[in-house]
Amino acid sequence: MDKIALGGGCHWCTEAVFQSLKGVTKVEQGFISSTGNYSAFSEAIIVHFNPIVIDLKDLIEIHLHTHKSTSNHSMRNKYRSAVYTYSSDQTNEAHHILNELQTSFDDTLITKVFPFKAFKPSQKEFKNYYYNNPEKPFCQKHINPKLQLLLAKYREHTKADVVVKITT
């Protein structure tokens, strides 16, 4: 198994997206810090995955399309758009992937690659948030659209039991 850490939007949203993918064996939701100017903790997840089933490029591509990866909004300290890496090889690969994927976006990607430094897990009641609370207004408004996009654009990578829980 490999792992990569990703930050973008709310970690409840990011967790639900990556829990829904084939080859992802575990998603740890919480807060990640890097080094230097990025040592403050920011909402993120650690994705444990089988690279034979889903590769790093697919994970990063899905990440870029399921959060505002081209928007440098006012909440970026809390929701850093990032790929946190665990080795120099992974750092080089992530930079290469981001450069390659830039051509699929009209606007410039703001997603940066940072070294992983530390992780603080979320409180137990917030873990597996979407799949425990699909009827909550937050899930309906923010997570369902991401899962709908995932099913529309990346269905071949989704687990068979992924169903967007839409309530009216």
C-alpha cells in the first residue's frame, strides 16, 4: 500500500470522495501540517491506496476536480489546496502530475506540493461523516455534488456500492 495526503476543501467532503474509490483502503480525516510557512495545520486527509488498482495520477486528478483547485479564496489557510508527500520521489511525481494536468484547466491550478510533517486526527464523531450522515443539510449541499461529479466523470474508479444519498 502507498499513501498520499490531500488538502483542499472541507475534510468531510474530501473524505467522502476518496472513501468512494476502488483501491483506497483507508482514509484518515484530520489536520495536516507541512514545514516553513505551511507549518500551521489545515484540514486534509491521508489516503492509503493500492497503486495497482488506482494510481497517484488518478488520485490527484480526482482531487483537483472535486475541490476549488484554481480558487485562492479567503479560507485557504483552513482549506489549503495541497498534495502532501512522503518522499522525494513522490514529490517529484506529484509535481510532474500537476504540470501535466494543468492543461485540463482553463485557470491556473493553485494546488501546491508540500512535504508531509504532522497529522492530527479529527474527533471520532466527525469521522466517516458523509456515510454516517447522508441526510444532513451539509452533506446534501456540499458533498452530494462532489459525489455526483465523481460518478459522472470517474465511475470506473468508484466502488460499486457508491450511491449519492439524496433526500428531499
